[in-house]
Amino acid sequence: MATPLVVSEVAKSFTMHLRDGIRLPVVANVTFSVKAGECVVLGGPSGVGKSSILKMLYGNYGVDEGQILMEHDGKLVNLATAEPRTVLEVRRATLGYVSQFLRVVPRVSALDIVAEPLQGRGVAIEDARARAAELLSKLNLPTALWSLPPATFSGGEQQRVNIARGFITDHKILLLDEPTASLDAKNRAVVVEMIAEKKAKGTALIGIFHDEEVRDVVADRILDVSAFSPRNAAA
Amino acid sequence: MTDLATYNFAYLDEQTKRMIRRAILKAIAIPGYQVPFASREMPMPYGWGTGGVQVTASILGPKDVLKVIDQGADDTTNAVSIRAFFQKVADVAVTTKTKEATIIQTRHRIPEEGLREGQTLVYQVPIPEPLRFLEPRETETRKMHALEEYGLMHVKLYEDIARNGHIATTYAYPVKVEGRYVMDPSPTPKFDNPKMHMSEALQLFGAGREKRIYAVPPYTEVVSLDFEDHPFEVQKFDKPCALCGAENVYLDEVVLDDKGGRMFACSDTDHCEDRRDCGHAGHMLARKEAAE
Amino acid sequence: MSAVPLLKVNDVSKFYGSRIGCRNVSFDLFPGEVLAIVGESGSGKTTLLSCLSTRLMPTSGIVEYHMRDGQYRDLARMGEAERRFLMRTDWGFVHQNPADGLRMTVSAGANVGERLMAVGDRHYGNIRAAASDWLERVEIGIDRIDDQPRAFSGGMRQRLQIARNLVTSPRLVFMDEPTGGLDVSVQARLLDLVRGLVHDLGLAAIIVTHDLAVARLLSHRMMVMKDGAVIEQGLTDRVLDDPREPYTQLLVSSILQV
């Protein structure tokens, strides 16, 4: 219970068949765990595999070897080998993700995009919308935008919709991929505060933050991803 | 009649009659089911009753009394020709009296007078397949009959109500026979549909061009399709027959002059004459008598 | 999460003489799951869809369906009457060309109501109310209920076809290139509609498409087919974000970025 995420000896490489099948090792021997209420920030120079690790944790990237164990519904699930529908179920109930970019769905309003994950967990639409409205106003998104599909929003506005969507549920594990990248200082502070609230509630957070100021405030621990470089593993 | 020897009795050769009788027997055994048969060329064009004539020819015996009606009338071209045909090729007795006939060949009507056991009504059928206008593929309609998939029939009635506010189909109104096969009763007015239900007479249907025979044996359930909230209804006429004063019969509109004068009179001419012989008179007759 | 698959596909192959339609396809489809089958023309995806939906008989292999009574039935061994009944009640089939799935000469209302009448609904008022309700759900104006689909645009026809299929609350819907012949803007609307309906109704669906954006938006899982065989399958965003097979990488890299 205290450690909802354990990553053990995970390795990942890409084989680029369109470029004569060259194999690009990304990371190897990734081993770490995150405790409940802890925020672990992935550090290291860009291109070292921080985003790839996050995507493996979410299931977007396959894993060559190793285990990604998550506590889901009272059981341990190895996301590295789980069936697609198990992955989706884990995402629905246990694993949240705030990406840098919002995948816009045509014709769905900002408010409903934010409310959707709650609805997926069985919350009535009115209650989900009320909670969504709360988060959007906290993030200072103008009320006039709530009923519009976010396709035409600015980057910062989309980002805030995305954050609200990611934070609305009480998922036990939350992945944060540069959630503050295109935000102004005021909204950055709001996100920092929201992260602190999640920690207080016992959520395990794993994030990438390039903004050092934010990183230093939220991080309990910085994990240097260069340690998982395949070159190190080979040595 | 002369020259009978040059024809086999009732025109068709005996092998053909046997083939048709087998089809008729099968049709009687499976009420409402369309039995294919090897329809022959007849000395009349398709559409003039070639199917009905072949059925009549196959069941006709020397002692039968034949009546032929066309839209209820004994004296229209089609009826007169077919009657003359059988007089010539079978030398059978003919009549216009519904009561006296043993076989009644009909185009598009059922006599008003209730039929009884021992009588046979032979319908001339242009298009035997009730699903045809909705489903053009014969392979598919056969399958639909086989699997009792009749939702499409109600689609047709639905369209009627959607377009007209009520079921506007007035003739060839589809029926379900013995709770199984949906059947086209030939283009009789739906007014006649209730007469088919539990009829004491045998009803045979012949489609010459389409090469199908089907049947409703005596005392068979025949139910007109409908919706719960739009139940089947027959046509109603607000006036009685202008000639015999009959009510609850099917009336034809007869145009009297070019000034818009018209009257409604029994389509069943025998029934109308019968009533007049018994002293009934509609308003046209009464007026005529007053004028005389 | 239901633990029992709705459809169990075991080693299905279809040969046209010596030519391969599809071969050795196995997978389970669970209730509420949307599976996209992608691949280029001739890769066998439509053949596979036909085999699964009993429109074609597989040369070998078994397709089993979890009936409403809780039993699994081998579709190939089912009687024709039962199979056809299943197809018009518990299943839907959305054709690429709406004219293949609609009756073009009867009204929109009757097109939607036909399945209800086929299963014995005999109340005109109820049938019409259900038809109106479904037309509204697929965003066709109620004032068009008595118009024939001949008078509809391609997008409307496709939406009507979907309504016609969903009126009996099927549990499984097959879709063959549902956005195939439509303009991009019309496609987006249709995809969004299908996405919403699938989600709200908890439908399981198998969608054949060559459009990866359709797969991305609608499906949970996808299978990539080439030369009749499934060469890669998995969670949709895994396959699209991290394609493994050379052919899948080619497919993904061929998407035009706007």
C-alpha cells in the first residue's frame, strides 16, 4: 500500500525498420519505486529517456524486459505484460497522466473533457461537471471557454484543461509530463499547490519538470535518468 | 358446343392437369405457401387470368357449374371470355348465380354472398409475392418466408401511416394465413379480407406469369396485418347501393353523365340482381320508377 | 470489468481457392471493447470481418459468441434462422456504403423502425417514438423522419444507418470503413458521434479501417493486418506510439501531419 509503483530492471529500445533496422537503445535496468504521497521527479539532460520512461509507465510504449508493478484494485498488476483491457482498466481507476499536449476531441466542450474521467469512474454527470468547474476556475480558465471545444484554445489554456482533466480523479498514481511548461507564474503556483494537495492525499507522483523552480518545490526526490543509460548497463 | 373432340377436356392435357393438381394439393397442405408450378402458355395474354384459368381447368369436372366474375361482375369482358372458353373446351354448365356455382373463378373480388362447403373460389393473381415491392430479390423473399421474417411487411404499413395518417393500402392487403405464411390475397379490396377468414369454401390462387399456386383450405385462419394502435379496418360506404339499397357491401362508383352525376352501386352484380328480384330498391331505382 | 469475452475467435482462416483471405487469426473481444482492424487494401481485414460476422464461412477455425442466455455458440453451427435473428437484434453491421445497409426507398423512420417490427413490435406510436428518439441521437432533424434516405447527404445516410443498427440495443457492432466515402469535416462529426454512442451504450465494436486516425479516436485495441495475417496487435496508443513491426512503422510514418 505504501509503495503503489515499483519499476524493476526495465529496458527499452527502438528498432527502426525504416532505417535499415538500426536498434536504438533508450534505457536499461530502470529500477525505482515511488511511495504513496511521494513526488519523484525524473532528472537528467534531455534525450536521456525521461519521456520514454513516463510513456512506458502509462503503457504507450512497450517494454523489452523488466516489470512495472502497480497496485491496482487490491492486486499487483505488471503493466509491462498486461492485456490491453487491463491497461485501460488501470488507467481508468489507478493511473492518471497529464501530458504536455491535449489530444483534442472534436465537438466535446472543455468542461466535459475535464469531467470525463470522473464519469468513467461512475460519478453522475452533474457532479462530475461541478467538480470540473471547480478545477477550471481554480486554474483561472475564463468561464466563457468552458462550453467550447478546446481545439481553438491557446497552448496555455489547453494545458490547463489537460491538468484539470488529469487531477480531477483520485488516482493513486499520477504521471506528470511537464504540466507547467506553458503556464504563467500565477497558474504555475496553482499547479504546485494542486500537486501538494495530491501528495497530502497519498498519491504517488512521477513527473518531468524542466522548470527548476517548480521542480525544487514539488520534488521529494530527483531520479537521475542518466543512471539508466544503456551505455552504463553495457559497461 | 361443337368441336370438343379437338381439345382435351378443359383445354389442358392430362399430364399438365396432374402436375397442377399436385401443386394445388401441396398448396392446400401448406396454407399460404407459394408452390412453384410449370405454368403453361394459355390462349390469352398474361394478365388476363392465365393462372386462374389453369387452376380452374385442372379442377373442373363435367358436373361442375362454373361462375366467372371480373371485379364482381359477371358481364365484363374478362368474365364473359373465360366463361365462354370453358363452355367451349369443357362443355360445363355456367351460371351467374353464386349459390348455384361449384367453382367460381374471380378477378379481384369475393362474392358478397357467403360461400359454403363444396364450393371453390379460384383467384387470378398478378403478383403473388407480398414482399416483392420491398425486396426485389426472389432468393431473399423465399428465405424470409422460410424463416418467417415478416418485419418488412409492417414496414410497408408503417410507411402508409407515416404518409397518410392511416393504413392507406386498400387492396392486395397482406394477410397471415394459419399463423404462419404472409400471403397476398390478390388485388381484392381489403373489404373482402374478412371473408377469407374461416371461409367454408376452398380458396385457390393461381399466378400464371409468376408460376405460383397457393391456397387457403376451408376453415383456415386468415388475419389481416395491422398495428395495435392502427387496427385493420374495412372500407365503409356512407350510402347504400343506389340500385338495390344494400348496406355493408362493396360499392363501385358509376359515372352517369358528363355533368358530375354519379352513383354508387354493388360491385357484385349477381348479389344486386338477387336483391332487386326480392323487391329491394335503392334510391336510383325508386326515382326511375317514380319517373315512369 | 467483465471477465468473459463476448466473442472468441480461434485460429480463423479463409482461403479463396489457393489464395489467402486471412489466416490463423485468434483473439477475444470483451464487452464494451472497441477493436480496430487496420491494414492496406487487400490485407484481409474485410475478409476477416466477414468471417466474424457470419457473412462468410471461414475455411477453418471457430468463432464463438456469448449469447444473452450466457451460453457460447459456435456461429458456424448455428441455424440460419437463429443467426439472422442474432444479426438483427444483438448485432449491428455498418457498411461503408450506406446504400448497402439502408432501404433507400422507405422513410428514415421506417428504416430505423424495421428492426423493431422484425422482432414483433406492433405499436405504430411506440415504433415512431423510438425512431424519433434515435434520429435525434444521431443528429438527424425530426422533420426528416418521413423523408427517404435518397434525399439525404452521405453523412446523414451513414448516421441513419447507425441509428437503424442501434435501435435494438445490440451488444456488438461491426463497422466496415464507416467513414470511408465522407468528407473530412463530415468524418469528424461521425467519428465523434460513434465515439459517444459506443461509450454511452457500452458497445463492443470491431471496426475495419485503413485510417489510423479513426483507429486512434475510436478503438481501445488494434490489430494490424498484412497479407492476410495479423502482424501486430495491442493497445491502440501502444501500437501507434511504439510500432514494432516494419509494416506498422511504415503505416504510422505514412500519416500526413497537418
